Amino acid sequence: YPEHLGPEFCDIYEELKHERTSHPKKSPLNEALKLALNSVYGNSNSKYSPFYDPQYTMTVTINGQLMLLMLDEWLNKIPSVNTIQCNTDGITIRVHKDNLRNVRDTVKSWERLTGLEMEEAEYDAMYIADVNNYVALYTNGDVKQKGVFNTDLRLHQNHDPLGVKAAVLTHIAPDGEC
């Protein structure tokens, strides 16, 4: 927690987190609470923010990265696991279905140890420029667009020209199902 806000900050943050999970993903209220929760960390490195605390920023960043690297190391001991990408908030792996149970058990052990929670998503394919810019095709047919490939931008997101993004997505899903 930011030092000047005290430990009660954690209780309030936890309440907001639970409130968010009570609303369907992608619903307006869920998205608003997600933005509010994420902006706390983002603003913790801004001297103009009431959340400003560089020590807190670096503690979250470094500890988070070390914990994700620990999980990645554990997962890569499982046969057939290959890391595709690992960034500040998650890991994408490829694993043979025969080892999926072992992966899930390993993630659960890591969650118990760290107190963090992972989400699981299954993709049929990923088209990756780099860790923050990719298109993923979910097994249910949905499409995830990140970074430069995101054409579904909110007002607070980067609105660079969308032509190249649209061309790539048309190539990947020519039927327009993106």
C-alpha cells in the first residue's frame, strides 16, 4: 500500500476488487471498477497523484515480476510446456492436453503461495508482434486484440491510425468475425 495511506488502503482496495467481480466481465460497471483499480497502481508513480509512492510502485513491479518468473520456472518443469510470452501480468504457455491437469495444479499451488489469482484462457491461435501487441483467437471463436491490433478502443486508450490493424484482422478472420 502507499505508505501515506496506511494499511486500511488494502481493505478498501479489496472491497472494490470484490465489487468488480460481482459484475459480468466487460459490463460498464466492471470496466469502470477495473479502470479505477488499475489506475491506483498507474498513478502511484505520478507526483501529481494522491497515490504517489515510488517505493510502492517498485515493490509491486519487482515482486510481481519475480513471482511470475517463479511460476514460469515451475511450469517449464512440466513436460511439453513452452512459454510463449510472459509480461507484467501474466504468462501464456503452450502445453499438450495430457499435461493440462499438472499445469492447473501447479498454478493453484503458486496462487496459494503468493496470494495472487491467475485467469485461464484457451486459444486456437496467436499472432504476436511482441508481448504487448497481438491477436489471439479463443477456442470459442472470440478474438482478443491487444496493443496495436486493438480496434475496439475506449476513450482513454491510444487512437493511432486503425488501417493497418484492420488489414491484419481482415487477413486473420476474412469473414469479418472479429
